[in-house]
Amino acid sequence: MLVLEVPGWGETRMRVEAELARRGWTSATSPADADVLLVCGEPGEELESARARLWSQLPGPRVRTAVNTASDVASTLDRAMDDLLDDVRQHSDARTRSRQPAKPRDETAHTEHAAPGDSIESTEHDVDMNMDMDMDMDMPMPGGIPLASGGPDRDGLEMDVLHVPLGPVLPHWPAGLVVRCVLQGDVIVSAQAEILPAAQPSGDGLVPDNSHRTTDDERRRAVIRRSDAAASVLALAGWSFAAGRARRIRDAVASGTALLDVAADLDKLAQSVGRSWTLRWTLKGITVGDTLAQAENGMGQSGSETVRGRLIGWLDEARRTARDDKAEGAYELQDPLALQRSLLSAIPRLLNGTDIATARLIIAALAIETAPVTQTPQSHMSDKT
């Protein structure tokens, strides 16, 4: 099953992942691996174009469906399975579908997929890229695939120049985020980032809304966000076992398990991550600069300037939050819109000079909240989320 998350529907996407794990189903990392395309939320025009492109790439038998609320996940998956086993429906789809791949309306319709390694020992990140390149050449394109153009390199040689959009659908990638990269060889030399919006500014329970929220709700939401962010970094680093532990903690909290009951599991995970020399080596030298130190309301401690530091900081904060039933109003963002803009504007500088695998780790470490947010009244806040 390939999941397309629309900004604002993070809770639904997490519920889908939890239900897939409960059933023993697997999440696909590319259209070629999928038989079901599941959209979480209501995509806007540009995301709808990406959805159409993905759908055209799914081999048969195939099913596409959508879910807008976390409570409907189980029934939606049941219907998808019934449709997948419906021979009449599948034969009809096979007869009517186009034999030619759908042509994207623009480069945002292209979607890349990179599967994390199967173990932490693996530092290779396989990337299946659909690349849309603008070239001033009049020459045949083999199979309709544009060739790379040339460009000067720093050492005076000419290097291939590729225009590669990352997103909006990638495993362990912020919902709706598109980063348009220019590559020379395997190095990113420039990048531009934007968020493709939902059809309307609505979503599920993870859209920031401070009304009618108790302290316990804030604590739970904080632990869920940190565990989910940690799972993404761990998966991209190749440590699938630890990523699975983080997701199980996240799902337990989301299902109503007492926070104190998951505190011990958070302790064990934090200790394993902090002691792992292989992880230290895998993430060595990958930083997010001073971006988060300058963002007063970033999700994590301002001193955590490396990807590894951010990861350890999230887990430490999650286990402290799970045990803290006294603090009030210290768990969530006060100005999420300003933080979102700050992180998006920092992406070009942070990705310059990196390869795609490193860039994806940096994006995961930023933990950009892409859900629709509105400007909130300014207020001072000592703790960070």
C-alpha cells in the first residue's frame, strides 16, 4: 500500500501505519511495489496532479481510495481489500487503463521514492527518481526521458546538470513538501522548497488548535510528534528495528495507553540510540547548522545542531514529557507559522553541497510541520517543542 499524506492529515496517516502493522501488511516505497493507493485527506490541485501520476504508475491489480478521518481507517482498508479481490472490477480497470504513462502537467507531478536500508549497517539509500529536466536541446529523447544538460563545475570541468524534484510523496517525508533540486553529478547545488496545500484548510487532530485541549492532550501530542519524527530519522538512517520501536510507542500513546506505561520503553529506546556507535558513525557530520538555534519555538533543544543531536533530544524530551504531569502549556508551538516559514527558507542553504540521501536526513531532522497553520497571538515561551 502506497500512502499519500495531505498536509493536515498526520494523525490519519499514523493511524494507517498502525493499522497496516496490526494486520501484517506492508507499506510500499514506490508505485511499482504497490497495489493500493491510499490518500489521507483532501489534496489540492497540485497534489491531485501528483496523485494522478502515482495512480498511472501502479501495476494491476490496483485500487485507489481515500480516508479523511482516523476513525474510518479500518473500514477503508477493508473496502480496499474487497475491491482488490473483485475480479470484475480489476478486469474492467485493465481494459480501460491507458497503456502509456500519464504525462505530468509540471515537475511537481513527479514523485520520488527512496527506501530506507534494512539494517543500520546499511548506509546506502536507494532512490528511484522520476526526473524532469529543462534543457535547451533539440534532440530525440530515449523513451521520452530527457537527457542531462551540461554545466560548469567548481574545478572548471563540465558536469551533468539534473533538475530533480524531491517529493511530494516520499517515505519519511513531510506531507506535501516539494524541494526542487539542481544536481551536478550527485551533489545538490541549489534547491527551492514549497508546500503543496490541501484542498481546504482542514485536517485531523494534529492540526494546531489550542482550544478545548487539556494538559494531558498536549503531553500526548508532544510524545506522538517526537516519536514519529524519531522514527523517520531512524528509518532513513537504516535502523529499521529502532524505527519500529519508535512507531510502536507512538501508536500506543495515540491509542490511549497511559504515558507512564510507555516511559520505560522510551528510556530503553533513548539509551539504545545514544549508545549506538554505528548510528553515530552513520550520522557523523550531518548538521542542520544554526537554523534551529535561531528558531525560538523549534521542536527540540536549540543546542541540538546535528541530526543525531536532534534525534537524541526528541527522545529525551519525549521520556521526560511522559513522566511530567505538572507542567502546563509547555509542550506545543506558540507560533507554528513563523517556524514553518523559517525552516522552509533555510532548506536551500542546508541542502547546498549535499547528496540526496543526506538531504533527506536533514529534512527529516527539521521535522517541518506542513499542516495548515494560522498566525497566533505573540507570546513568550521558555520551553521548546
